Amino acid sequence: MPRKTWSHSGETDLGPMTCLPLTPDRFHDMEVVFGDRGVARNCFCMHWRRPDGGFGDERDNRDRFADVAAEGRPPGLIGYVEENPVGWVQVGPRHEFPTLDRSRLLKRVDQIEPWSINCFVVRTGYRKRGVGAGLLTAAIAFAKHEGADVIEAYPVDGPRSSAVDYFTGTLSMFDEHGFVELIRRNDSRPIVRLTV
């Protein structure tokens, strides 16, 4: 008997949004969310996954992430409104994101092994309508479903110059879910946690 697919539904200003795990058959929907060009399309959520010394090949980040999506546990969630893909959130165990430990601002605080919510992409035309907040709610539920005891995030706190600057989410989003600030190594980038 096949395992029931995990899903999460919630309200946005656009109407109900259903979030589903990214699987290879949904990879095209992630491409739709990321668009044809821009920072999200170039990064393709590989920034935090970059190993020490780089990737060592000439492959495109899209192809690298397609491999991630095809192997093991889903690396994040796609949000759908009326069956249209409108957003993406990356969520997984912190050890899958080695760039965090190389960051002066986001390096480990202690020896706890949290799950990490570290990237939001909302499709052009759907921003500022509650999609990001809905993706966060779903990411917390997914991490709990997958056995997370602690969830960590790295939101921005303060003004930014463009939508790209908000790819890790805003502090207010996480405050609303009970995340607690652990440390702030500069004025605008705290590390926050939620015990689930």
C-alpha cells in the first residue's frame, strides 16, 4: 500500500494554499516559481549547500538541485494556490547546509542539531499576499512530521533594498510562530529557534 503524501493547507490573501514536498515530478513547478531569470533562478537554492572549496564542476545549479530533489527526503515544499505553484521554502537538517557553518554571522551557536528553514522564494505577482507566512507554517509542520525537535532560521530584521534581500524571511514572520532569538552577530541577522 503506497504511503500517503504529506500535505499542508492554510489560508493566504490569495485563497487557500496547499504545500507539498518537492519531488522529481514537481520539479517543473519549482522552476515556474523561480522564473526564467534573476537571483533565485541562478542560485536555485544551492547557496547554503555549497561545500567547502566549491562544487568543483561546471554544472548548472538547476541541475545540481534536480539531483538533490531526486535523492532521499524532499528538500523543501512548493506552495500551490488553485493548482498554480506560487512559492518555495527550503527546509532540512542543518548539516545539509555547510555554508551556514562557514558564515561569520550564522555559524553554530551550540552542539544542538536543529532543522533549518533558510530560503523562501515567492513567485513574481504573488508577493506580499501571505504566501511566505503560509510557507513558513507548512515548513514547521513538515519538519515536525519528519522528526525535528528544534527548528532554526536566519531571518532579516530591518530595511532592505529589494525582495532578494528577504530570501531568508523576516523576523516578524518567525516571531509570530514563537521562535526565540538566540544570538545576533550584527544588527540585522539574528539566529532564531523554535523547540517543537
